[in-house]
Amino acid sequence: MGKTNVELLRSEGGTKEERVPIAKVVIPDIWHIAIAMPDSDARDKVLEVWHLAHDLLKHASKQASLRKD
């Protein structure tokens, strides 16, 4: 059996709702933008969300690789 084509439902219920294969999900590189922010509290929050997005994508990719038809 082959691996299933696992998709992420983005913007569910919104005007830009779409299904995207996990392998095609791209997280923008906002690291340099965040580092340039003068407010350290805001910068830390932006970086936390950036790290969380990468962690969630890694987890979803692992789960997708474990799924079988």
C-alpha cells in the first residue's frame, strides 16, 4: 500500500479556504523581520509563532509518512 496524500485545510470557512498537500506547505521566513523589530516582547511572540509553525509542519509531515492507504 502507498502513502496517502495528506492535505492541510487552510483558512477553513474563509474566503481563501483551500486544501494543500502537506509537502507543499511553505512557512515564510520571517526570522530576519522579527529580529529587526525594536520591541523585544513583540519580537519574541513573532518568533514563538514561527517556531510553532515549523514544529506543527514537522509533526504533520511525520504523521503523513506513517499513514497508509
